[in-house]
Amino acid sequence: MIIVIQLLHVLLLSIRPFTVFPEFYIFPYLTSHGLIPYRQIIDQHVPSLLLSPLNFYQLGFRDLSSFKILFIIVILLQSVLLAHLARKVTGLKISSHISALIFALLQPFIGGNAIWYDTLTPLATLPAGILLLSQRFVLAGLFLGAALVMKQTLVLLCLGLVIYIGFLFGIKKMLTLLAGMSIIPLALFGSLYHASALEDFFHWAILFNFTTYSQLASIYPSKEILFIGISFICITGFFFFKLAKNWQHKIIALICLGASIGGLSRLDVYHFHGSVPFISLMLAAIVIYRRRLSIFVAALLLIIIFFDHRHPPHNYEDLAISSVVAAVQSHTSAGDKIFLLGAQPHIYALSNTVPAGDLFYFQMPWYLVSLQDRQLAALRASPPKLIVYDPSSSVDAIPIQDSAAKLIDFLNSQYHPVDQVGMYTLYSPNP
């Protein structure tokens, strides 16, 4: 039965459009080309498989088709782990089938057209849940530490579980969980210290993330996102207070709640990926133990599918990008240093070029506030062979002309246009 459900899941994923966020191309690519994370590759996320020495680029995931295969494998593994966890929570075989079925019907329509950081976290949080229920705290902690390295906003989940386990089983078990949880983050800190980038990591992933980023990058969610978020909170609350019969059940609700926290500062559908498997389990429990509410579960699924069809998915691999990449390659050689201004950053990876001045960051307003002067100095010290400029670029309704005025002045004074591809203009240095 599980195999049939998973085949249905694969079918739904196969027929839906799929895209890869630029981070999954550019960060591994630049790391593999020698740039140092947090010192030269600026980002507020923790490394995971994007900024680590062993990364997606090194593993061969370099194009859309390879990432789609990875995405389907990741989702199928989550389905298997979810089925195992559901049976362990309820003791009923049917719960694994219903959980997997709800997951197959729900996941593709909650940002299920793209892979994001939160998409990967259930590969760690689901095994952690299984191990916590078996009171194998060292291994559970190890997986929670891996989840923390994938998404630092899960720190509240980890701290909450440590406190709850201490309350249930005493300080010895709490310290055992904490010890297991510390192994992978400590290895991360060791690797950053070895690269002399530990101070940069704390600045961008901790200080910047909880100050400048949280102040400037917050967006007000749409009605659809609010509906999904409120629904998830209500489902978790109902499960915790009405269906949870023991501490094992409450652990699942706590993990689900903690997995949803990542979307609080910049709420969008992709930040719910980490909680979808656990929501599926709790909806299955509602169907099993409160059959009269099954109509609510069905209605929720239909509403989410309806919301999904109202919003076109992101597309970072359109024909315009392919044309720009071809134009860049016609003006450069492999390994040349160029600068993308307002253009999609994965053009570096697709064109086999690298950022001028050995400095990369996503040109969001919250980064440009801190980095525009440093970027300008880098461009003056090491002028790029080519600049690709998209004047139509904007983030949260802030046009690139406002957020990167100094860089645009440099472009206009030192470079001249040599090619045009759609909205993109290619510039070469003035003679």
C-alpha cells in the first residue's frame, strides 16, 4: 500500500513545474572554486550542504534535472520515515498509510515545486522524533544537531526539546540529548575556525540574522499564507490538547511547532516544508480518532490545492536566463571575473565565471546596507571583465536603483554597453 501511495506522490511531483532556488547552484559552486564562506560568500544561513566543502556541486548536482531527482528522493525518504514514525506514535498500521497518503496530497501543493533549506530538515527531524520516542537520546541529539546546521531557526525547537526531556526524565537524560546535539555544530565551528571564518560566521549567521535581516527582510504574509499558518497552529494545538495521550504524542507536536518557526520573519510557503510531514501525521490522527472531523481534513486539502493554483510558482530557469548565460559566455572565458548587478546570481555558475573582487552576496536591500561600500572598493581594486545589469530588478518593491545607487554610478562612469538580452544589458570597461 505504501508503495502505491509513493507512486502517486512521485506522479504528482513529476507533473508539476519544478525550480531550484539560486542558492543551491551558486553557494556550492563558489565554495568549490575556493571562496571562503562568510568571509567572501556572505549569507545568513548556516552551511549545510551548500557552503560545506562536501557540497551539492561536488556531489554532481549542478542542473535542474539532477536537483529534481534529488528532490524526489528526499521527499520519498521523508514519506518512508513519516510512515514509520506514524506507526510508532499510534501503534496502528493504518496510521502509516493515512499519514503517507495525506503527505502525498498535501506536500506537492505547499511550495512543493521547489527545493529549499526547510525541504531538507525533515530528513533530520523525522529520525530525531523516532529516536526520541525510543529514548535513544544521543542519536536523537545527533539528528537534531544536523537539523540545526541545516536551519539555525530550529535552535528554539532544540532548546525546547532539551528542556522538555529534562522535565520528563531528569538532568542526566537532558545532558545526554544535549551532548548528542552538540557534535555536528561543534564540528562546524571547528571547520570555520580552521578557515579563519568563525568571526565572520557569527557576524552574518547570528548577529546580522537577528538584527538587520529581521528588521529589513520581514514581509507581511498573504491571506493564503496566513490561512495555512493559522491552520497548522490550530491542528498542532488540537493534537496536543485533545489527542495527545502521552509524552510521545506531545513530542511530535513540539517538533511540528518548532519546525514552523523558520517562517515567522519572512513568511512564505516554502518555510512550511519542515512541518508538513508532522502536520500530515496529526491530520491522520484526527481522521483515525475523530472520524467526524475527516470532512475538515478533506476541506483543508482542497483549499490548499486551490490556493496553490492561484499563485504561479517561481521559475529561475526560464529561457531569458539561458539567453543571458549564452551572451555572457560569448564575451568571457571560463573562470573570468564578472559582476552581476540586479541579475540572477546563479548566472555565475551557469556561465562558469566568478564574482569580481572575490565577494558574493545576494543583492537584497538588507545586504546592500552593509556591503555596498565594500563591494564598490572591490570593483575598483579589481575591475570585472564584464558587468551584467538588470535595471528592472527589485526586492520587496525596492528597485535596484535605490538599494545599489553607488554601484550603478560606478557602472555608468566606468563601463559602456556591448550587448542587450531582454531586460539584461552587458557592459565592458571603457577604453
